[in-house]
Amino acid sequence: MKIAVIGAGAMGCLYGAKLSENPDNQVYLLDVWKDHIDAINADGLQMEEGEETLVYGNVKGITYSGEAGEVDLAVVFVKSTLTSAAVKSNRAVFGPETIALTLQNGLGNVDLIASEIGESRVIAGTTAHGATMLGPGKMRHAGKGKTIIGEISGEKTERLSRIADVLNKAGMDTELSDNVMGLIWDKLLVNVGINALTGITGLHNGDLLEYPEIEELLEMAVKEGKAVAEAKGVEMSFSDPVAHTKEVCTATAANKSSMLQDVLNGKKTEIEMINGAVVREGKATGVATPVNQTLTNLIKFISRIR
């Protein structure tokens, strides 16, 4: 299968590297970070995994989508704030039969991609893997987890099974879902409870539960998100998303969330696609979301003054 991974950050590199191990796959990592792409092409993609450093030399880095041309599968891994621009600027990889798979954080990426290539060509999913960039051409696989993918319609299609098979053969434990949008909301509410609060306080994930006043804000933000999801008729996997979010805090206690990393590095955050998305959907459904509005505004303010 000919595959382009759009966005060669830590997660994009992880999936690109693993997919490149199969000689039947031709994998391109597409990114604007030239030093990173040059390092991958010169020395292979270096991945720390446990105590080992693995080198993946079969993946090709490119900065111009025309070098790859039309692909069978385009895996979108850019920050959600860049989704539209990434699809527009890399139209060369999207042929009439190309399937786009988004495994991004946040809500709204499906719509943004669909607006460019059509909803019928978009598959969505979630991943529980963790990864961190270490520098140009170097990253760490920080934690393993399931990948779950599904058609927006909920159908179990042949193409869905084919893509899952490619991922499973790459060692990425992948399952199919008939309710992928519910899974996206499941993950969204975890991010709603963790990301903004870590970005504001500077705390690691597990430390959020050590301060009652912060833990209460986590609970309130997630409850607002749950109310919005219910108003939209979304069927989620967890009857108690607050408890699930706290479980994730504990399981990833030492992690710095992606939003905290963005704040510390002076990068644009994905707040508008996480807590901000709850606010937007709340307005559309008539559900009040004052805590998520406050968290969104605080992250935007902190990002502005850094």
C-alpha cells in the first residue's frame, strides 16, 4: 500500500516507521520541518523504544507532496489547528481513490478534511499510543495502546478492514468500531479534563488529582462536555467520563500533556478543537459551558503573552 503520513511529529513518525517495516508498503513522511526530514533521509528515523534505539531506514521524508504523488492512504497527523491548510497544501497525494484517515486529537477534524475531499473518503479513529519528539529525526515511543478506526456512517466496510489489516501487520493493534464518533467524544472529554488544566497550571497529568480545587474544575469541565454530547445524541463508551478521565490521569501520571508542551514551547495550542469545541457545540445545542469557556479563554491568554 502506498501511504503518506501528513505531519511528521512524534505520532506521525511512530505510525510511519511501523508501517514502513512491511516491504509491501511504500511510506512517505510529509512535513514542513526541513531539518527533521533531512535527518530522516540521511540517517533513518531513530526511535527510542524501551531500552533500545531502533532505526527505520525504509521510510522516506519529503517536504513537497508532489514527490509522493497520489497515494492509497493518507494518514493525517498534523495539529488540528493546521488540518485545513495541510490538506489544501498537500492535494497532490489525494487522488480520486485516496482514503484519508484522521487519528488526530480534538473535534472537527473529520469535517475539515471532508470539506476538502468529501466525507465519503474520510475514515476516523483514535489512538492510545504515546510518543514524544526528541529532535530532528529522533523520537520516543512512550506508550503502547489500541488504535480504533471506523467509517463515519458506522458501516463495517471492506476498505475499513483492509486498512485495519495493514495497521495490524505493522504491529499497531487495531480494532474496528461502528461508533467511531462516540469514541472521538470519549477521547475528547479526557482531553477536555486534562489538557487545558495542565497547560494553565503546569502540572503533570497525575498531579491534577492532588489538588481538590483543580480536580473539581476537571470534573466540571468533563460534565459540561458530557451534557453537550448527550444533547447531540452521541453514544459514548463510558457512562462516567469523569471517572474515566481520572483513570487516565493516574495511568499517565508522569506525562506532560501535549497542550502543556505547546504552552511551554510557545506553540499554538489545540484549545479551539478541545475545550473550545465543547463551547461551540454547547452553543449549537443550547447547553451552557461556562467552565470550558473559562479554560479556553485562559489558555488563549497564556499563549498570547508567552
